[in-house]
Amino acid sequence: MKRARKSKWSLLILRDADQNVKQFRVSKRSVVAAPAAAVLAVSGCIALLQLRSAYQLGSVEDVMAAQVNTYVHTINEKDESVVSLQHEVERLRKQTTEMKTKLTDLKQLEAKLQQFTETYGSTVRPSKSVNARKKEVSTSSYSAADEARALAKLATDSDLDFRAIANLVDTMEVTMADSLRKTKLRQAELAALPSGWPTQSHKLTSSFGYRKDPFTGRSTFHAGVDIGGQEGDPVFAAADGTVTETGSNASKGNYIVITHHNKLKTVYYHLKRADAKRNDTVVKGEKIGLLGTTGRSTAPHLHFQIMQNDEPVNPLKYLRLVKED
């Protein structure tokens, strides 16, 4: 029995015309296996490429995930910063509103303090001149004005409640108004006391009470004091008051009578000249005439007399209230 011959394929390779033809014989199995092997090889390459792509894709995904996390963290931080800035803006807005309110309160306080200072801030010390006497203000007012100025500076330099300070100034103003009223009343009472020396000289030539009359030599009651001086020296009002009588006679000479509060009167005799007129209002220390020797007088002097309820009292009780310079 004849063995079956294996079928083979011939592969001819034609080159140029002057070249020999090459012939290869391959089996049918080889022809079939070669494409399969090629397919397998291509499939393997594709699988490798897919694995490599999958690995690279995983790496890329990991990188992208890390970047996404970083971006999310950054965005969260930005959101927190935005919220913080919003809170800061709101805080600054409130501070601005509060500052505007405080500035308004400060302006009102400044105006109030200015008015307070203008009312109570100036001090003019007592003087013998008429104008100074009429402008006299107590030293307590001066001290209160200093305190008000100090409050204004403290309120400006610190974080105080300006409205509370303004209310305090209102209270001070009421207190000072009452204090000023009482002070002025007290000053008026003191000014009405005949305690001012009526002449430049303090030389007493005759005292109050019984004495030997220089003309008759008899013991007579002297209702005032005699103050010696130079003829023509000024004579001053011993207290605030109203001139109720002026005149001249053989005993008193030229004279003036001034009525004061508390039923007090002062009498000025033997004047060279009377400058004050009846119904004139005079203040302590104001010039009312000139010292002289008119009437029943032996030398230039002023007979000064104080009457209380129309009864003579010792003038030295009042004149001793004067403090010597």
C-alpha cells in the first residue's frame, strides 16, 4: 500500500529578469500555522499594549486624583479665606459705623464743653476797680472748667463712652449753675458788708464811743471813727449799695449816706466834694468823693459811720474784715 504523500506549497520568489528564481517548498501545516502564529503574536502585542496602557492609565488616574485632592484642599482654604475676609469686612463695617457714631457724639460733647467753658471757665479775681468787681467769678467755676477740659482730652485720647461723658457734663453744668448761683449770692452778701476801707489811709485819729469833744471839751458819744488823711484824697464806698442821701450842713459838712443790704448804712462826713449822686448804685471800692475838712472839723479827715437798723455800730468790727496787702 502506497503511503499518502504530504501536500506541500511552493513559494516562488521572482527577482529581476537576470536573477535566478528562488523556490521554496512549505507544508500546508506551516502555511496554516504561520498566520495563526502571527495572529497570536499580534494579539500578544495588543494585550501587552493594553496592560501597559492600563498601568499608565492607573498612574495618570492616581496623579489626577492627587491633583484633584490638592485642588479641593486649595479651594477649601480659599473658601475659608473668603469667609474670614467677609467676617473682617463686616467687623470693619461695624467699627466704621461705631466710629461715625462716636465722632458725632464727640462733636456734641465738644460743643457742650465749649458752652460749659464759656459759661464757667473764666475767672477774674476780686479787685478794687468797679469793672473788676462787676465781672467777678468764683474760683470754683475755674476749677470745674479745668476738669471739663481734662475730660474732653481723656475722651479724645481713649475709648470712652462720649455719651456718658456728655451726660456727666450735663450733671456738672447743673451742679455748677447751682454752685455759681450760691456763690454769686454769697458774693453779693459779702459785697454788701461795709468791710472796705473808705480811704487810702488807715490812720485812726478818733475811735468809736465816748470821747472828749475837741470843741467843747465835754465827754460826748462819737458815733463813728475818724480816719486822718490828706485833703483831696479819694474816698471809696465801703460796700455795694445805693446812695440814698447827699447834702451839706454846718456840722457834717459835705456828706453822703449809702444804704446796703441787711438794713446797713454807711455815712461819710466832712468831704471836700461829693461825687456820688442820690439814687446812684455804687460798688465796693468805687470812688464817691474827696476827703476834706468841711463842717465841724479841726483837720482833714473822714468821719466814717456804720448804722444798723438806724443805730450806730462800731465800724472796726467790719473794717477788720479787710486783709492788709
